[in-house]
Amino acid sequence: MRATTLGSGTVDVTRLALGCAGLGNLFHPVTDEAALATVEAAWEAGIRTFDTAPHYGLGLSERRLGAALRGRPRETYTVSTKVGRLLVPNPEGGSGDDLDHGFAVPAAHRRVWDFTADGVLRSLEASLDRLGLDRVDVALLHDPDDHAEQALREAYPALERLRAEGVVGAIGVGMNQSALPARFLRETDIDVVLLAGRYTLLDQDGLAELLPEAAARGRSVVVGGVFNSGLLTAPRPGATYDYAPAPRPVLDRALRLLEVTERHGVPLRAAALCFPFGHPAVASVLTGARSPEEVRDTIEQLRRPIPDALWDELRAEGLLAPGTPVPVATSPKEPS
């Protein structure tokens, strides 16, 4: 699988990356065996970039990813994790679970927001312990929406020092919005933005400011959430968008997208997966999986040819703005 270097640095990411929130029991339990098999299927498909975070299953995702990668040559893969939430013991957790935060795990720990320099160091140290690694390749500020000033003044400089010292290879921010990451691009020297759900067939908010800013500055964007919480895999009443039931206007737009893609014989999820690669700032697309079957389906969709006429019709229907960059027509033999 083809790889791209983040920004002007030295860290390579494969065009498709495995998002590991599902390995942390996102919404539903996953067995250790299924988690291991999922990472193995990704590896067999050529994926060498893996994204995790302490937030995902209160550390379970990091532990499972580390176990799955153990024994593989360290220089052959890229791991990104995140800082901003420290995990501390939760004596009041008892027999409760973490489903209020979306993860089917025991509430043995709780999250504490911390974007101080010390918090960054403590978070990375704990992540390395859970992963069983001596370094991570990419460290991202995770959801600093309500902590923007502290993240800029304290957490970012700490990451910059760690990069200068070679402790991490690349640094950035990961968020579900585009405005604050665009500010980071303007005011800091981050390498990458992980943008979730804001550059998709359904929502191109990132195109207004963030993506042009990244392209102009030679920085990279990794796009996550290309299916908008599953709505673009099977749009129907009750489907989720941004982890909640899709509002009717959003559902109607997704159904219109489905009608167009079906007219061209293309599954909607294939078009959704391919779409972000049309922008020159996009280095990788990050998709989650909780089973080998989901990994293999993602690879199959990525290899489907998408005719130029499909993008033309989306523009004609007003579902893509004029001038929105789209991928060139692909071949089923084209490596992903």
C-alpha cells in the first residue's frame, strides 16, 4: 500500500490507516481474539498506520494494539496516539461501565482533562506503557475544544520539544471541528491535523479554511469519520450521524447521495471512502474496524473504480460545491 510523508517531516503513513477506537469496545464489546484478528487483517492488507488514544476504552485500545503489533519490526509501522486526557483510578467505578462515554468497558478509571506540559509527558508515558513501545510516531492533542488557550500555550510547546528531541516523529491535533485546527495550522508548527467527520461527502466544512491552509503551508491532513458515524454506509431512518440519530435534513441529503451513487453502480460507502483523496493536503484516510471482515470490506471498497461521471452528477445535483476537488478515475488494479 502506498505511503505518504506527513508534512515536511519524516513520518510515513499508509494511504489507509486503521482507527482503533473499535478495539476499545466502542459501543459494543469486542473479544481479545477479534481485536487481534482485526489488526492482523489490516496488516495483511498492507495497512501500516494505526491510530489509538487513551480515551478509547480507558486504555483498552492501546493495550490491544500493542499486543497485536508485538513481535513486528518497529520500523515497519506507524503508531499515533493522543494526549489531553489522563486516566486516573476511579474508586467509585464499582461494577459500572463507561458507556456514557461510548465504551463497553468497566469504569475502573476516569478521564481528567489535562493540557499542561506535565500532563502531556504523563499521558505519553502511560500510553507507551500500555502499548509496550519505547516510542510513538505521532502525538496528537485530542479534542482541545474547551481548552484551546492552554493547549496552545502549554501542551503544544511540550510536544514541540519532544519532536525536537526525537521522542516523537510528528505532532498535531485531532478534532471533530475545523476552525480550531485551522488556528493551530496558522499559529504553530504542527505536522498534521486529524480531522474527523468534517471532510466527507456529507459535510465539507473542512474545505472552507482548514484544507487550503494545510495545503498552503505544506502540512498534512488525515481524514477520519468518512462515513459520518455510519450514515454513509446505510442511510435510513434511525441511522446515526455524529453519534446521534441523524436529523431529517441530513438523512435526506444522505439518501440523495445514495441515489446518485447507485445510478453509477457504486456503493455509497465506496464513494465516501474515496472522496477525501481528491484534496492534495489529504495524506491518509482513517477508518475504524472491529473485525477482519470489516477490514476486508474497506479494502474492497477502496479498490472499486469511481467514474468521473459520478462526481459530475453530484456537482450537478448540488451535493458537491463547484470546484470541490475529487479523485481522478481509479482502476480496480490501482494499489490503495
